[in-house]
Amino acid sequence: MTCWYEGPLAAFDTETTGVDVETDRIVSAAVVVQDAAGSRPRVTRWLVNPGVPVPEGATAVHGLTEEHLQRNGRWPSPVMDEIVRVLGEQAAVGRPLVVMNAPFDLTLLDRELRRHRASCLDRWFDSAPLRVLDPRVLDKHLDRYRKGRRTLTDLCAHYGVALEGAHDAAADALAAMEVVRAVGRRFAPRLERLSPAELHTLQSVWHAAQARGLQAWFARSGSEESVDPSWPLRPELSAAA
């Protein structure tokens, strides 16, 4: 029987106007689907005119200027609807979804749905829930004592995954997928008997523990920065209040 990390996977990634999930906007997104390890990926891309200024700092990261997005991007409302429908199709066929740092990208998508579609992410997955695989959470739990950063670039270097065109949504999504496959192979004795559904549940526990550890480190350092333990989606601020 094929292990989940050698079988069908999908991956989702976004590029944005910034790093605040409550106020920043998606400017590009991609879903990459692969039927098996090594098979040719199928890529769906979206370019979005966010309707707000695109800071120079964001453009410096992903290369998408405000002028380019105004000329070539589509309005957010239909794009967000298309994205969530594609993700729903993956969930309906039971294909796990790889999302690097899932609480960032999925929360951004949720807020865009609320902003432009009067909807939310959870509503789309009542009958077929998402099974998310987050390479950052998996790696941090399985190799918790390794020092160093765990950005996608760092994980690709550590696991020997090629990352061509970093900060392009499709390139980052494909690289995150390959990192998850590499994590699965390296830690096969600990992962091969777990289903994606079981891993989804475990990652919420692992991420919460990781968040508590980081929060404690901030406290010892005298920082007032807070760490949200929610995974893979942060609650709406009004709901959390």
C-alpha cells in the first residue's frame, strides 16, 4: 500500500501585500496538484488586483507591482470564490492539502472570503473537511532540537528540495509539497502508519505546544509579542474576543 507521502497531494500558497492576516490582501495564489510522487504537477494560478496599495516592501519580496496588478489582476471576489472551490474539490476527493505555515495563508483566505464574499472558509468544508499538512509544524515536531530557522527556504535546503523562483506562489507551493514528501520519507517509522486525517488532528496539538514554547521564550526575552496557538486557521477576532 502506498504511503500518504508518496501518493496524491495538493498544495496551496499565496503572495500578499504584507504579513497581517487581518488587514493585508492576497495578490497572487496557486494550487498545485500531484497524483503521485514524481508525477507531473497540475498548476492553477490566480493574479489579484487587491484594490489597495501594494507596499514597496511587499513588491520587493514577490516582484508584483501595484501597476502590474492593476493592469493584469482580477477583482478579488470571483478569485476567492474560485480558490475555495478548487480547495473544496481537493477535499472532496480526499487529497491532503499542503500549506506552509497554514495559519497565515488559510486565515488570509478566510478573511478575504469574509471581506468579498460574505462567507468564511469553514463553510466550504462541512461535508468534506480539509486535511492539512504543514511542513513547518511537521518538521518542528519531528526534529524539534535542530537549531536554525525553519522558513520554506531553510526547509528546502535541509531536505534537499529544489526551490526555483522563491516567492512565486506556484513555486513555493510545489516546494512545500516536496518538503512534506521528504519529511515523510525521513521520518517514515513515525509517520507511515498515520493517516492524513490523524496527522491533521495531531498537528493542531503540536502547533499549540510549539506556540506555547515560543510564547514562553518571548516572555523570558522581555517581549510582549503574542503567539496564536490556533491551527490551521486563526479564529475571527470578534469571535475570539
